[in-house]
Amino acid sequence: MPGFEKIDLDLKHDTITEPPSMARQNRKQKKRPPKNMKLIGGIATIVVLFLIFGLLLPAYSLIKSAKATYTQTKALSAAVKQQNIDLASTELVKTQEMLTDTKKKLHRLGYLHFVPLANFYYNDADHMMNAGDEGLKTAKIVVESLKPYA
């Protein structure tokens, strides 16, 4: 018939192909991550950076300082056991300096005071530092009072 084109009904391919423009659109849509994934990825990155720079590095610094203070405290204890008042006096000054440094590093984690459950540990550590400081002040008074009798 004139004016009509012949339609070929032989399907040589099992799949029906989409026009090229639609195939490009589908590929672009499949490659893009959803907007929620970008938001979740950004939040996860911020949380990881906070954990590293806000918690792990200050905690590592605090632990290192606490171990050094503990070692210095052992040296002070050895000087007191030897009944060497002059050595105990110098070790006492060094121990006070190291304890002050440890307290400063503990206060870098001060925001833990507002975190539930972590605030118990932070408060305990803070009280322990204050007790240690008071103990060293008392030891200093004792050593100063024993100097004339040494």
C-alpha cells in the first residue's frame, strides 16, 4: 500500500534496546549516589575527624603524661624510703611539675564532663588529680619541716 512503510517483525535480538538518549539518562541516574548518602558520608567524616583529633590524640597525650608522672612518683617514693630529705625535696618539685602537666592534659578532655557515662570517668580522674595535688602539697610541708632535723 502506498504511504505505509513495511514493519519488520523479525526479532533478531532477545532484548529491546532503549533509544540512546534514554540509555544515557539511566546511566547517569544509576551512577549518582543519593543525596542522603552524601550527607551521611559528610557526617561520618566529621565524626571520624572528631574522634581522632578531639579524643584519641589528647587521650594518648594524657596517658603518656600520666605514665611519666607515675614513674616520677616512684622515684620520689624511693627517695623517701632512703630517708634522703634533699633528694626527696628535688623529686617532690619534679613530681609536682609533672602532675600539673598531667592535669592540663586532662582538662583538654573537659568536654567529657557533659557526655553521659563518660562524665563519671572524667570526674573521677579530675578528683584523683586534685587529691594527688593535695597529697604533694602535704608532702612538701612535711619535707620542709624535716629539713632542719636532717
